[in-house]
Amino acid sequence: METELGNKHVQENHIGKWRRLILFLLCGAFFIWAFQQIMNEQTIGFDESIRNFVIGLEADVLISFFHLFTMLGDKTGVIIIMVLSILMIWWKKRDYKAMAIIVGGVILVNELNKWLKDFTGRERPMTGPGAESLSFPSGHAMVGLFFYGLLVYFAQSGIRLLIAIFGTVFIALLGTSRLFLNYHYPSDVFAGYAAGYVCLIFGVLLYEWSQSFRKNKRAM
């Protein structure tokens, strides 16, 4: 019985790694394609069709609802949730590597997002307050997926599925809020998700490498 459970666990890990690799490659390929389109100053076909659909759904109640998610994806919202998460990880696990990956990763991904925006130089679809910074890729989508993805990864196994469902819905609404409030083109948000997932995999691999290095060092 124990052997069967062990084999099942190994098989699930193997499938999970392949799924992770496939998503990593797909996200990387999409981001490179979108990046090239923007650098070549070419329009991305689905941007206008999605924007027209969103504009047709605009309503005061929806705009107010999505303002909440935009606030949670802003710097202040991320810092508050990060501090609470760090305290929870410290209290439950004392996992200082996870805490370092979260804090250091969010800072690095945020800086990478700023560099990409400056490099591509894409203007936002809106004018007025909030349009001062550049558009590609969406920082809310990129940093949000990385940060909340890490929280799902580090969640305790007993509630991981629940947090994964909540996190997925939350991240999706976070990106959608940027479209409804006209802060970004759809391609900005999708590229932000793609770049955020690529960064998330690097963060997870760094953490897993540090854990295996620690185990090997103890075994010596």
C-alpha cells in the first residue's frame, strides 16, 4: 500500500513538472511574440475587439467593483498582503527561504516590469490621471500573478486547493479590472500574466533548488 502511494506521488510530481514546463514555454513564447509586435509598432488584432466588448459592458456598479481589485494590486495593497503573508509563514513554518523569495521576488519582478515598460514605451489607452506611466506589460498582472502565485505555492497542503481556486479567480479579476478601468490594452494584461508566470517558475525553481541543496548538505 505504501509503495503504491509512493509511486502515485512520484507520478503526480512528474506530471506536475511537465505541466509546469509546457505552461512556461507557452507563456514565454506568447510574451516574446507580443513584445516583438509592440516593438515593431504593430497593432495586436484582439486588442480592439476585446476593448469594444468591455466598453459595451461598462456600468457604474462594475467600475466600482473593479476599482477594489485595482487597489489590491497597487503597491500599498501588495505590501499589506505581503506583510500579513510573511507573518503567517513565519508563524506557521519559520520558512525564511520562502519569505525571502516572496519579498525579494516581488521587488525584482516590479523592477523588471518598470524596465520593460520603459524599453517598449507603449502609451496607455487612456488619458488624464493614471496615464503618466507606460502600458506594456501590465504591472498589476505581472507582479500580481507572481506574488499571488507564490502564495498559492507556499500554502499548506490542506487548504492549497481552496487557495488555488481563490487565487486564480482573484488574479483573473485583477487583470480584468485594468481593462474595465481602461488602464491597459488586453495584450498588456495577457503579456503581464505570461511574464509573471515565467518569473513565478524561476522563483519556484530557486526555492526548490535551495531546499534540495539544504537536504544534500545535511546528508553529507
